[in-house]
Amino acid sequence: DLPIPPWLLAAAADARFVKMAPTTTLMVCQSHSCHGQGSGGLLRDIEELVGKQCKVEHSFCLHHCGQGPNIEVKGNGKDHVVTGITSFDKVKGLLRSELGYEPPALTLQVASLKYKARRIEGDEEEDRKERLALVEKAFKVLGGEAKAVKDKPVNASQLLIMRAEDTTDAEASLEFAEKALELAPKSVPAHLIASQRLEKLGYMDEALLATHYALDNSKSFEEKKVIKRRLWNIEARIEKQKVKAAKGKKLAPKEILPAAESWSTTPEIEGVRKNTNPNIHTLLERIGSKPEDAQTQLISDPLVELVYGVYDLMRADRVLGPKFEVFARNPATFIRLKKRTVDFLNGEWGGVPYAGPDLFVAHASLYVDAPMYDGMMRMWKIMLERMKVPKQETDEILESIEAMRVPICDLDGKFKEEMAKMLEKAQQEREEKEKKAALAKKKAKEDLIERARVSKAKRKDKNKDEPAAPVPEAKDEGQHTTAKKAEAAVDEKILTETVGASAPEKPEATATTLKPPPVQYAETSSTSAGTEASGEFEPLPQSARSSLQPPSEGIENTCRIRTEDDVVDEGKAASCQAASCQAQCALM
């Protein structure tokens, strides 16, 4: 047996200490069906739970509608879809089976509370209190807010964002969002919720800057689309405010920029008579052609007949034909060559000015050499004799065509060199323009940062003497009864949500537990949900949420109550097995 090299043994011994980069990606479906079943909140739940263990991204429809929320597991050549992630236990099972990852018990307790809070739908005061009670319970699990901020800044930031989302007072909500940003400066949801509150309070420059930061830190394409839409809305509002402020004031006249200079490599054609006397007819008129007829390519027009005849003779010639066939292989190309030549000569001989490319640019890729151009001149003479054009006009036409030899053939490479210089100059101008645009963009952002800094300083000075934002804790028994009930209900299930839970998994797929999360801007920023002019989302209507509830597992969705009965039997109604349809049932 061959001996194993020592370096290989050392590498094998140290391999267990090498931490491999995450190769698995979890694609959380955000289509209409899955989003209605809570995939928007599920995306944030998994992102916050796995951290850097794997990538978590937005996904389009995974074609398992009605079985969601669905997640596609990509990586290591084993791409597959996991359906029905309808409970926190299933989230833990997904991480355990697909990633081999078991979060710490404390992390699981906090994640379980956040999961439950995001499954409480509604935007009423009671719904907000219930969600806030779960957030405060999560802070208690971490040892209190002060200890969480010190020891678990990431978890504390996530909880502060959730608190900010459900705090109705805009200033208090902004304070929580800014505190979350101190702990996690690159948090996209924190920047977005701060942007919303700043816009609501009228601090438009600060709102715009917060949205810019959210866009800079976002990694999802769909999330960027939503943030850009919000950015445009804020910019439009700022522009409207400027117009309104400037209304009635005399605006400075806009600077009129000079038109771009046109250039051409076509030399002045010497020998062609430039008639300026209106009593002297142009060359075009003297051969019997009319500018308007030549422009419309009228076949009976002498100029059209002359040019078309020259091209046909060149194609039929024994020597020129094979070379010319390269240009005339496609009938459409052949016709276009004829039409362009008519248009050019129409302008050169006193008709409608030509607006196309110059001679060198038009012929640079055709590589017309001197022998080929000599053959073309011969065809022009033949056509002029056939059409019996007078000698004076014939000489002028031939002189005009001969003067075009230099730019078309470019025997000494003069025009090619000039074209290279022009292209280099255009490239330099484009780069200079891009640099100026980048500097202008940088300057605009610096100005925005300065304006936002001044605005924030003024805002802090204004609120310096005001009391701090109250933390939504249960102080008055009568006022916070609902919150205490929610805390008591949570205490009973905390142990079953941790790693060491030994109780069997309980099915949670019911119409009352599988509720979609509240549709809020910061929570659904990874989706392509629409926005209003103000940039804020409106909660999904109750009827729409009910229609998106998934059917309960193992339950037949058949109503056994006859709708034609005048009186509904309460016993039948209580034993209705169509659990997922109760929210829609008109008899319940």
C-alpha cells in the first residue's frame, strides 16, 4: 500500500474545524395563495431564526397552491419543495431535517412568541394589544428589555421593530424604530418603519434618507421593487411641496442648452454647381425629376429610374455581380440600398435634404474598392445614355458621383482614422457625463444627509422636554385585561415550543389558528404588494382574509345545515365539520 502523505493526514485532522459556507437556500413562496396563508410572516420568521446558517429568499409560485405555505429547498443538487409549513413545530422540523440546525432553547422561545404574534390578524386596538403583549412576553424571556439590548441586540432589535409596527402613536413608534436601528443599522424593516413614521410626521427629508438606506441594504429583487416604488412616492411628494412653495414666486428662466453639433465626414463635392439664383433650375429639376416624387420613390421619376437602373446593371454584370450579390442577397436589403441612394442624391442635387448617415459611415462595412467603384461609374454612363440625358447634365452627374469615391472607398484610410477619433471622443464625452452624473448623485445624497441631520436635530430639540414614549405594558387591570389573558395563554404553551418539548405535536391547521399575518409595509417588504400614493399598505379586508384560509386537514368541507331552513338548529351549527368555511358561512 502507498503511504499517506503527512500533509493529507493533517488536512483530514483539521477538516472538522473548518466551517463550510452555507450552500442551502430556502425559497419561501410569496404568491397570492401562500401569502394569504401567512408566507409573508413566515419569510421573516425563518430569516430571523436561521441567521447566517443559510440563505432565505423570496420565491414566486411553486405550483403547490392550496398546500401552503410552501418552501423550496435548493442546494447540493437536491432541490425539492416542502409544503404545509403551517405551525412553528413544522418550522423547527424543516430546519432540523433540511439544515441539520437546532437553534438554542432561548432563541426558540423568543421565535415562538414572534411567530404567534405575526399570526394574529387584524388592525383593531384589541389585535394590536394582543400582539404587543406577546412582544413584551418575549422581552421577559430574554430577561427584560435592558438585558436583551445588552446581551441579545439582534433579538432585541427584531422585537423593537414589532413593537414599532403596532404602536399607533407615530412619535413613539419612530422612537422604537430608531432604537432598533441603533442595535441593527442595516435592518431593512427598521429603516422602512422609520421611513413610514417620518413621512407621517412630515419629516420628508429624513423619510427619503431612511428609504435610501433600506434600498441600499436590501438584497431581494422583489423587495427592492417595493422600496423603489416607495422612494418614488416620497420624491413625488417632496417635489409637489417644492412646487407649492414656489407658487406665486417668479422662477428663474431655464438655461437653454446649445444643440449638439452635427458632424459629417463627407467632403464638399467640388464642381457641382450650387445654384443660389431662384431663376436657375437645380440639377434635379433639369433632368426632369421632382423632389416630392423622388422622396416617395415614384418609379416614373427620372432620378428613381436612373438609380434603380444602375443597381440592376451592377447586379447583372458578369464582373460586378458576384461582389454585389453580397449586398443584394436579401431582396429587402437591395431595395433599401436603392431607396437610400435616391434619398441622398435627392438632397445633393437640390431636392429634399438627406437626413441619413454620411457616405463613409454608410459604406464603411461594405469595403468598396477602386475597381468596383470604376465598374459602378461605367454603369452610370450606360444609364445616362439610355435615358438620353443632355451632355451638360450628364457631366455634372458623373462629376458628382466621382467626387463620392474618396469617402466611399477611403483608399488612404483618412476617414477611418477620423471616425476612430470621433468614436474615442464620443466615448470620452460619455464617460465624462457619467462621472458628472455620479458626482451629482453623490452631492445630492450628501445634501439629503445634511438636511436630514438638521431635521433630526430640530426634532430632538422639540421633543427633548416631552416625556419618553411609554412601553406598552399591562399597568391597569381594567385597561389591559386582554393583554394579560394573552400572556396567560402563552405561558401554558412555552415549554412545548422549545427543543426539549416531549409532548406530541398537535395539529394547528384550523380556520382560527391559520390566519394570515397583518399586511403591513415592513412585514411584507419582500413581496410585490401594491402601495398607495402615501407609500403605506392597507390591511387586507376581513372578507379577503377569510376567503384565503386553507382547508383543515382531514376534515370534509361539506356543510350539513340546510340553508332553506327558517330556523337554524344551534346543535347542528355547533357540530359543523366545515371548520375552514365557518368564517364565510352566512349562518354562523
